[in-house]
Amino acid sequence: MAGGVCGPSPEDLTKTSTSNDLVASPQVSPLPQAAAPAHASITPGIETPAVPKSAQLAELRLPDGALVSLTEATVLIGRNPSHEYGEAQLVVFGDDHRLISATHAMLRLHDGFWFIDDLGSTNGTTLGPGSDVPKLPPRETHHLDGEFLLGGLPFMLTSTTGVSQ
């Protein structure tokens, strides 16, 4: 730890070309359980707590049935997501019909609950059954409770943090 800098060294960082881009992070204590608001505004620039890269926070079922282990508190989903919105786990979903945008949506774990933002996608993001806001306005944050559609394709988030969604 030279110069008072905390965190992993560059040698500790791991980046893969699979659907999970992982970054080593310090361990944080579990978040307290609280009632989730139906709509919340997460201020841009506020960092989401880092978690150990081996900890699974949630599981994401893709439209093709594949399961992706979510190990970061911020996740970007798309055909070719980039880190233009900051550091995050990237989930790539190949979509030959281009219903999903390159960087379509962002999932964030905040205070023990998952939230979703449509990042200005072409074909939109829709929340699952029981939602009072079926289609998300671009760049507006909403509580995510399991099922959602990106460009009309079904995804399912299952939290594994021990806190209900």
C-alpha cells in the first residue's frame, strides 16, 4: 500500500472476455433490510458499494435460458456494453435482431435492493407483472422485482443476497 492508496493492486485485477467482467474489491458488511420504494432516484456519481469478486449477489436468467452470476453491485447489460457509465460487471447478450441496444440497461444494488435504469435504449425496458410503471422512461431509476424485458426479450433477476427484492 504505497502512497496511502487502498485497494487491490493492478496485478489483483481480473478481466475476462466472458459475460462477466470482474474486478477485485474489498469486502463490505451486509446491507440492512429495508422497505424498497417503488421508484427512487439514485444520484449519478454516487458509488455503489464494492463486494468481493467471489460473492454472488444475484443470478440473471437471459432470454436464451443461460444463467449469469452477478458479482458486482453495478451491472451493464447489452449487445456490446461498455464502461461509459463507470466500472461495472458487463453482461453481453448476443442479439442478431438488434432488439437490445449496445448498452441497454443498468442494474444496481442499493441498500439491499436491486434497481434498473434504461440507458436511452431504442426498444425500451419494461418491468414485469405487477409493476405500476410498465415501460421505463430513459435514465429513470426503478425498483426491480424479478422479471423485466429489454427490447421485448425476457430477463429474470433472482437476488441471492439474503435480502428480499
